[in-house]
Amino acid sequence: MKRLFSKSNKYLQTMGWCVLALALVQCQNCQDIKSNNTGAYIRVVFFLNSADTAADTVQITRRTPGVALTSGTESDAVDASSVIFALPSDELTQTYSIQGTFTDTETNETKSFNRTIKVDFTRKISVIRPDCGVSEDITITKVTDAANEELVALSSNSIDTTQTEGNVKIFLK
């Protein structure tokens, strides 16, 4: 043992340090993968009608179940062109309710809206590396509004909320 760590055996010492460094790097990469679970969200964007290409600002007066990335509570009024909801971690479908008002630019009248949308999605669990755990891929498969079927559309099936058109489009009229 004494001979293994002597000055004359630099090759083994260098190899030992390399193995240790490689193990630490692998563990750090594994930690980065495990801590990258930021949650799954959808972005609902409001449009006056299906011909509009730019989102319209509405006053949202109630949204349930809660809102993930918007300040305030479920019943605080918020002026926004979109709202971001969290997807549940233990189900494959979620119903969201949004109430508010908007200004109809054609008639210059303030009108109210009340929408209940149902979002269906799938989850695919996969192993990244045996020592690092799993990853989860979520795909939005369908969005429906039972009362206003033609006034809702799925614009993206990914959970990327940075897109300007969002994941779900709601047409107000």
C-alpha cells in the first residue's frame, strides 16, 4: 500500500485522480438532471376571434383551479392576454374555469365571458441513466370546451409556455 502511493508511482496517482474527477462530474450531471423538474404548465391565450393573429388583453376576474404563474388569488382581477395554469402531477386530465370581461373592438362594448375548458394530456416516463432517475415527457393531446366547442383550439401540444400563441387559444366571440 505504501508503494502504491509513493512518489515513484505517479501514473497510478494520476489515474486515481482522474477516476475521482470523472465520478464527481458524473454525480454533478446526475444532480442537474434530477433538479431540472420545474413542473408542467399550459398557457391559455385570448383572441377576439379566430381570424386575429395578435392576442387580446382581457380582465380575468376568476380562474380555477388557481393560476400557476400569475400574482394574486383565484378571484383577483388581472389584466392579461394570457394565463398560465399548472398541470396536475397525478392525473391525465384537468378542467380549468376562466371568467372575465373584454372590450369588443367592433362595437366598443364591454362583454363578459365564462369558459370551462378540459385539457387531456399524456405522460411518458423514461430512464435517463440508471443512476440518475427518470425524466417525464408531457404531451397535450386534446382541449375541449363543451359549451363553446368552436371557440377553443389547441395551438401546441408541448408544455412550452414561452410561445406567444400559447398552448390553448380561446376565441372570445
